[in-house]
Amino acid sequence: MASNLPVQDPLSDEEIEELDDFLLDAQGIDESMNVSMLDGFLTALICAPKLILPSEWMRWVWDTEHGKDSPNFSSEDEAGRILSMLMRHMNDITRTLSQAPEYYEPLLLENINNGNPIPILDEWCMGFVKGMSLDEEGWSDIAVANPQWLSTIFLYGTEKGWETLLAKDIPLEEHIEMSERLTTDVLNIYAGLKALRESQISQARPSTVSKRDLTADNDTQDPAGLCPCGSGKKFKLCHGEPGRLH
């Protein structure tokens, strides 16, 4: 199925680093995601059986524990740039999975390990699990029907999984093998849930949900709608109001 997402360049390495720096250092947020956790989180939302709009999920990017805190942007330009990078990255993951799955890779951090980098799965898998938590009922059926798709994600992304890792003391070779398997798992999840997502989109089109909401593009917002930053305020009273920051 052809994607209706606007054509945008993926984030450059410099932009990914800029976004990560903002998430880790911004005033007003203490429990925000890093860029790898964000990548896993967005991937789960894209694969999910249920459509979840930015106004519902973005607050968890800023506050992974409670979904309440939001960053204090230094200017309107900074707010627009950060929100734009978030949506561009989400659109890029969506387009890659739907149009060029052979190029898909999860954004994993690495332990330098004296010149022999070791992929870090924890943050990415924690982000994916957090994304799943926004539709626990929908994902529970998937976990029961196809546990193999989520075994690595649960192993590295949950407390129970960490206990298993500590008990098993998994060798480095197996760890690297599971990091490589993660790509295949995501592709299987995305393909396996494709029919459910298409059904959700088809059902949503006649409703008040706009096409731009469905494509996760916030370049133009309905002033009467909720701001995608997750503040809970109307867009016109938040990032849509000239001279007003939050």
C-alpha cells in the first residue's frame, strides 16, 4: 500500500544528536526518553493495532513515568524544531517499514567496549514496551498469539526480562545475535498487524480525525484541537499562539 506521508528527509546524524541532547537536558523534564528509547516507542506506535494520535502519546516522550511533565522550550523556534524532528523521525520509520523494509534498522546505542562496540538493547526495548502500554488490550492478544515476535523485546525491555538476563548471564555472541534478530521481529510485527492498522484507518476516515492526524504530520494543526506536545491544552492556546511558550 502506498504511503500518503509527506516526503521529508530522515533526520541526519547531527539532528539525531541534537534531539537526544534536548531530551536529556531540557528544563522542565526529568524522566524523558533518550533517542533510542524514543525510536523504540515510535516503532511500537507505528506497528500497533490501534491508532494513537500525537496528542495522546507525546506527553510520554517528555515524562516516561507519569506522562505529565512537558519541556520548557527556550523559544518558539526551538519548540517548532523539536516537534518537527519528532514527527519527521516517526514519518521516516513509517515510510521505511511500509515502503522499504529491507532498509529498516532499530536505532540502538552502543557500548564502545575498547573499539569493539556492543549494541545496547535495553533503552530501545523499554521504549517499545512503553509504546505497547498505550494499548495494552490490543497488544495482549498479539503477545499470546505470536510470543516469538516479542520475546527479545520483553527480555530486554521489562523487569522480569532483566531478571532472566542476570540469571542466565547470556554470552556476548548470543546478545549480538538477538540484537540482529530485533530487526526481523519488528518486520514480522509490522507485517502481521498490517490488516488491523488498515482497518483502523478505514474506520477513522469518516470521523472527525483528520488525514494529517492519521499520518502523524503536525505541520498544520487545527487551532481548536489539542496541541500535539501533550500538554492537554488546545493548540491555539499552546504552541499555536504567537509569543506563548510552555
